Amino acid sequence: MTAGSMSWSSGVRMEKRLAEMKEGEKGRIVRIDEHRGPLGRGKGRGFMGGRCHQRRNLQTLGIREGKTVEIHSRQPAGGPIVIKIDNMTLTLGRMMAGRIIVEVQE
């Protein structure tokens, strides 16, 4: 939490990774962390094809900064997370959801 930052309702800004949010929680996407490639080398060529490719894939799905997202459900044992965004229901792997930073509504 940062002092002086304003949230939607309580006056305190709280950021979480999408993967850490609970079912029913809502928030606004504030940023998407970059993937640094295998072993953190920063080459941009990771398991999913690199930084730009991942960001484009998320943007194509409608997942971008400023959008409101809600956790619909969380699958057990490290399974995917089901979200609602723009009247759509999407499923994301936990690794990808862990890269999305959300300002949580309280």
C-alpha cells in the first residue's frame, strides 16, 4: 500500500497479483509484468514466445491496463483461474495471472 494514493472506495490503494485474488474480488488492471525469458536472461524468448507476444495475446483477449476484472472461480491444485472482463468469461493459467497486477476494490 502506498500513502496518499486513492482507491475506488476506501481511500487506500491496494495492489495484488491477479493470481492472489479470491473468488468474487474485483479490481482494475494497473500493469502487466514483463516475462524475462527462460532463466531470467531477458532475451524475450521464453516458454510462450517472448514479452511482446504475451502482451499482445493478453490484449487480444481484452486484458489490458484500465480494465475491470473479477475473479469468477479458482480451480484447485494450482489449476487455472476463471475471470470476467468486459462481459466475457476467460480462463488464465496461474503463471500468466501472476503477471497481471490489479488495484483491488475494497
